[in-house]
Amino acid sequence: MASPGLRDIPLLPGSPRRLSPRAGSKGGQDPKHGQQYLKVLGPRAPDLQGSSNRDSGQSCGGGRAHNSSIVNNYMDANEPVFSEACLSLMHFRDNQRKVDYVLAYHYRKRGAHPVHGFPGHSLAIVSNGETGKERHAGGPGDIELGPLDALEEERKEQREEFEHNLLEAGLELEKDLESKNQGSVFVRIHAPWQVLAREAEFLKIKVPTKKMYEIRSEGSITKKFNEILQKLSSPLKPRVPEHSNDRMKNLSYPFSREKMYLYNIQDKDTFFDNATRSRIVHEILKRTACSRANNTMGINSLIANNIYEAAYPLHDGEYDSPGDDMNDRKLLYQEWACYGVFYKFQPIDLIRKYFGEKIGLYFAWLGLYTSFLIPSSIIGVIVFLYGCATIEEDIPSKEMCDQQNAFTMCPLCDKSCDYWNLSSACGTARASHLFDNPATVFFSIFMALWATMFLENWKRLQMRLGYFWDLTGVEEEEEHSRPEYETKVREKMLKESDKSVVQKFGTNMSEREDEDDEDKLTWKDRFPGYLMNFTSILFMIALTFSIVFAVIVYRITTAAALSLNKATRSNVRVTVTATAVIINLVVILILDEIYGAVASWLTKIEVPKTEQTFEERLILKAFLLKFVNAYSPIFYVAFFKGRFVGRPGSYVYVFDGYRMEECAPGGCLMELCIQLSIIMLGKQLIQNNIFEIGVPKLKKLFRKLKDETELGETDSAHSKHPEQWDLDYSLEPYTGLTPEYMEMIIQFGFVTLFVASFPLAPVFALLNNVIEVRLDAKKFVTELRRPDAVRTKDIGIWFDILSGIGKFSVISNAFVIAVTSDFIPRLVYQYAYSHNGTLHGFVNHTLSFFNVSQLKEGTQPENSQFDPEVQFCRFKDYREPPWAPNPYEFSKQYWSVLSARLAFVIIFQNLVMFLSVLVDWMIPDIPTDISDQIKKEKSLLVDFFLKEEHEKLKLMDEPAPRSQGEGHQSRRSLAASSAPSGRSQPGSIASSGSQHTNV
């Protein structure tokens, strides 16, 4: 029954409530009519309300507030405001309960008119459902509702039901007062200890126990080496608490309410850190249903339906706040997210503590990848310097630059192009030697082994982090269905089922997931999506190839047009190559953004059931499209350009009068190097500076201007001292790690796939990543809302993609060396055709003769400046001379070189694959010390359990019983309660992880 002085007023759907714990547990509904009621204070309300406010104000002084048991609080501008020193940016109004999560939504109301007549402070219900205190005189309060949009009213009802269900789950809420015509409302959520303990046991969250042990390194030599290494690297370590004591570790065990004596619980408010608390609340939000919203499950569905606008955990205060007060966010900003600490190691443990394991693993992987680029960069620079040092000793380039050889080459185009001397390509030949020398072959082998060692070391580091972060034995969490999947299933049931089956959809989600027939999407339901995916991906790949072909046509036509003008004829090749590469770069950047959106759209119409499945399929589609987009121009230059030109007198024409383009006299490797370097550097610089820095800042500026325009009315006091949830709401929402991983994976391809043509690729990747680490860090700390902490054991599908690129790089580099470079033709000439075992005469050996009288009519050079008595011109190919029995057929040298190239590809591929497997076998996936520590930890955990049980039984025997039977009965009951059985008292949740048999 209601207390004296209270009377019931019908509560409108969606109206905020100030509930007592009892009201919250019963849902605030009349058992007869099921109508919600708001408890409104009668004549004694002013005194009671005033005492409540006074108690709340006293809570800042150190005493616990009297109203700390109130389930729901509502902010009111007319109530007394605490002082700045008293208020906390991370707590409820009582300054006691911590804000673990925030829900935000935008409201808009029309004409709310409260009626005066109730003396003193009262709770007035207005049309938008807010509660406020009004000073007015008159009779009992009446309710006058203004017109409200139907959709807005429906959303209010859905929010009200969802928040009520959150109260039923044990959470505590605090809500803003809707005091303006429109604006944003923040629902703060606090999880009390009972909820945290229940959910931690349900999620099997590992927490530290009282037992600590020392991590000992085996072997005196290894121990001394590690100590020396620690001293040398101490200036590079960030100044964070996690790095102060890394030789001691707590035994961890899944949380169990039946074994609370195992854990060192000094303060229940700080036992679970902020990331764990927000993770627990997020799990509750994901599984809380809303029947008014078509039985949608979880906060993600409500956000997708625009019922809520955002849901996010709070950052730990401001990162640039003045003063000496320190929080994890500020510490991360100072020791990680500033460019001035680029030389320091990353505080991986603090990153994991603040952002969760998934983001912690990404930055650990990025840090290892960046550190592995250091040795490859050093070797790449040595290879480049070797090319520079031996350029004067390169016999083929010296022969090409010798004016006395006077190799008269065939025209590069019809009519307008004249004969030309090979010595005019001296600069290109000398530059090609910088990258086309014997050292690049050994560097390619080194990079293939480097990729294998990187992946093996990452597996070891992943296991080491999993041990220290208590990820060993972590099970995959059961995921809830995505909102789009639920909507699709609902549409299917409405079409194919009768009303009874539709009503069955209103049952619990856990029951519906067991259904195998009509409650799930079959392959027939997904077939249109699969078909659309297949055809769209084929179309996008064909579009990429079409753009590459269009750039080829541009190169051919531009070269022909520039050759007509004598002023531009000398720089035709440089101009065409540079402009074509820039066009390719711009097209790649544009298509990257388009393909990212297309991949997301294709994955959505495929309707994956869970978020993990959605993410994996999105990654595969986006990687396929972006891989083809980024590398198709490079593959063309490396393997196809100059292969289908034909020969003088029988050229291959793209259009009438436009021949297929040829490689430069020094080969296509130099052009491949230019293409690769410009695309790689352009992507990194433009994406980092424009897309990752400029675009988020513009979005933040536009969102700020939009909020100021929509609000209209501004609270000057509030704007000067915004709350943490206001500050976080203005940040960019977190959208996942896929863009960060994708950028690094594409870069990994540039470093490994064509490293034979560009040994400096690791150097530029290293310089980029040193900035990228701090750029991503600054973005996560200062630009993004705090992500939900996600526990995961590995980096998922990205490791498989990395492994695939590493294996494919062996094949691509083998073909680059064998087909694109002159390494194999030089070896064949030196050991099979050279008279003295040197490369003297190699250039003449690679050039074939052509009788100029056999040029087709209309293709001869016009106004030639060469001797009109020129009878033969030379072209680069292995063909029989005009005076041979089979003129212009492929010569024996051609087949010798071709067979040597194929043999090199086979030998190189099998040799590198064998060495990679050998390295994989020699490096164990699990470090030996970690494997021993895991076994040791299991043994220590059993001993610790037995010791704690023994201590507990000893404490039970110490107090003297009042009577023998009573004492015997109490000991028997206590012993039974402490026994490791799976049974629990009614109403409690027993965790299977708390049994001794599972240790």
C-alpha cells in the first residue's frame, strides 16, 4: 500500500519517474489495470523533498547520501546546484554512484502548458513527459497535454519501456530534465555491486585473487641478458604504473559469488575497473528487449531505429585538464598520444585496461609490425646503396651510354616518331641499376623470410599477452542477432506465417534462437543477397580493370600527341609516366572510399546474423575490392606492359593508328618502381593527413554547429562547465578497427609483394608507421568516444589475410625478378653466350634487327633526320634477323631465357617456401616460459584453493558452539556451503567455472 501523504496519478507512457527500489522492482504498474502510476507527494511533500535535497548535498562532505537507494534520479534546474569542488563529472547527482554508461537521444516537443494551482513545490506532468517543480498557487494539479507528433510519442513509449526493463535488470538510471523545446537528453546508467557480481559470474570474467606469485625466467644467461636489455631500454619505456612491477602477477580466476573469499575485495566500487563495468552494462543493454519496438533485442536495434541516438561509456575525465590530477586518459595522452614520445614504447597494458583487449591487440600488432620494419629498412637501404656504389661498374648501362655503339632504334610510333639512338636512354638505364641488381634477389628472399618471422613472432607475442591479460581459456561469447537480421526474420514470418506464428515471435529471444525452421533465414532467403554480392563484386572488379585500361589508352594517345610537337618530343616518356601515375593515385583514393561503402552495403543485404559474422564478411569484401583497386595498375606494369607489343612491321594496335605501349629501353622495372613509390607514398600521406585528420575535425565542427543551431537556447553556466557525457557526445563515434587494419594490410602488401622492384618500401613504411601509431593513439584518446571493451584472444581474420599475402609475395617477387627485371637474361648471357664470361656485348645480344624497307606503307617516319640510307633498325627482343631462313621468328636465345625464367620461378618459390616452413618449425608458437608459467599457475591455483578451504574450515571450528548439536549442525551446514558443488541456493546463479574439477 502507498504511504500516507502519497496519492496515485496515472503515469503517461514515456513519462519519467522517480522510483523507489520497491517501485522499480514491481515495474510501477497497477495489478488490476496494468497502468503505470507516478507517486506524487501530498501536502507533506515540501518537507520531504527538502530533506532529500539536503541529504544529497551532505553526501559531498564524505557521508553517504540518504537517497543513494533511490533507483532513478531526474535532474531539475530549480534544485540546488552543488559547488564545483563537490560535483563529479563521472557520477550521479548524489556524487556517490559512478556513471558506467550513457544513452543519448534527441527530443522535440510542441506546446507544453502546465496549469497553475498547486501550492509550493510539486511534481507537474507536462506533455513531453518531464517532471519539474513549479511555484504556483491554486487547487490540485491538473494535466494539460499539448499536441505531440505520433512518431515522437511512439519513440517516447519505446524508450520508457526499455528504461523500465533496465530497471528490472537491476540497473540504476538518472535522466536529464527536458526543459527546452528541443535538445539532447542523456540517460546515465549505474550498475550496483549486486548487478556487477551477477553479470561478472555470468560472463565468467577473470579477476585477480589474493594470491600473487613471481614470474621467474629460466636460465641465468637469459636472466642476465633480459636485465641488461631492461636497463638499456629504460629511457624508452613510458612512465605508467603498469611497467613498474612486471615480475609479479596475481592468480586470476573467473568471478564467483560463492567464492568471494578468494578475491581481495577492498572496495566494491573500484574492484571492477571502468572498462569492465561498462562492458557489463553493455552486455545488459544488448540483451534487454523492447516489446513496443516489435520485440527488438538490445540497444543496437533501438539505435538503428532512431529511438536512441547514441550509447557509449564515458572517458575517464578530460585529457588536457589543468592541474596535477591524473586519470588513465590523461596519462595515455601524455605518454602515448603525443608526437613528442614517438621514440617510446607503447603502454600496451594501460591501453588494454582503458580500451579493452581488442584495441590493445591492434596496437600491440602495430607496434610489433613497426619494430620489424627497422631491420628490413636497414637491409633495404644497404641494397639501394649497393646499387649506387656499383652503378659505374655496370657493364650494360655503360654500353647503352657509349656514343660509339650508335644503336639505331626503330621508331616508337607511326609517322611522327623518328629513329633514335639507344644512348639517349642512358639516364634511364643507369637509374634502373639502382633497383635491378643482384642484391635485390637476396633482398626478396630476406623479405619472404622476414614476413614469416613477423607472423611467427606475432603468434608468440599474442600468446604472451594472452597470458598476462588472462585470456587463456576465454570462451567465445554468445552473440545476439543483429537488428537487420531480426527485421528480415520478422518480415519473412509476416509473409509466410499465420497470426499464431507471428505471435510466437513475441516470445523470448533465447527460445527463438532454438528454432531451426521458420525463425531463421535459409539459403533460399539469402540467395538474392548472394547473387547481388557475386554480380556486384564482379562488376566492381571489371570497373577497376576498365579504369586501368582507360589509363593505358590515355598513355598511348598522350604519347602520340606529344610526339607530334618537337618541343615536347624529348620528354614524352617522363611526362606520360608521371601524369598517368598521378591519375592512378587519384582514382585509387576515390575508389577506395566508394568500395568501402559498397562492401558495407553488400554485406548488409547479405543479412549476416551476428556482428562477428558481419565484420568478417565485410573485411573479406572490402579487402578483395581494395586489393584489386590498389594493385591492378602495379600488376599491369610489372607483368603485362610491353608483353603484347608485337614487332616492327607487325605491331599490335589498340585503336587505328595507336600501338600498344612498350617498356623503356632499360626495362619496365624502373617504371614499376616509380608507380609503386608514388602510389604508396601518396596513399599514406593523403589518407593520413586528409582522411584521418581533416575529415574527423570537419565532422566534429559540423556536429558542433548543428547542435548549436538546433538548441537555439544555450545555458551559459552549462556551456562553461559541461559534463563529461556532454563532452563525449560531441566526439566522433567509434566505428571499429577495420579502417586501421585495412590501411596497414595494404601497406604490408606494398612492402612484401613488389619489394624486388622497390627496396626502399620498408623505409617509407617505417616512417609512416612511426607517425601512424601516434596518430591513431591521438584519435582514440581525443577524437573518438570511448569504445566498448571487447575481450578477444587474437586479431581474427586479419592474421589469415596477412599469412595469405606473405605466401603470395613469394610468387609475385619470383615473377618480378624472372620476368620484369633483366636478372635472368644477364645470367643466361654471361654463362651461356658470353665469350669471356662477362656482360660485355649483352646489350647487342638483346637487340634484334629489322629491315626498314619492310615497314608498312604509311608508318615510315616523316622528315627523318637520320641518314636516308639506314637499312636496319634495332628493337629489344630475341628474334631471328631478316636474313635468316625464318625471319623475325623467336630465336633459340628466347627459348633459353624463357626456360631459365620458369626454372628460376620454381626454384625460388620452393626454396623460399621451404625456408619459411623451416622458420615456422624452429620458432614455437607458444614461448617456453609462458607454457611453463601456465602450468605453474594451474598448480598454484589448486594449492591456493585448498589452502583457502582449509582456512575457512578452521575459522568455522574456532567459535565455541552454544550446544553440541547446534554446533555440529552449523559446521555441517557451513561445510556444505563451502563444498565445491554445482548446487546453489534458490535465486543465485552458480558458475560452472567455480568448481575445483575445472581448475
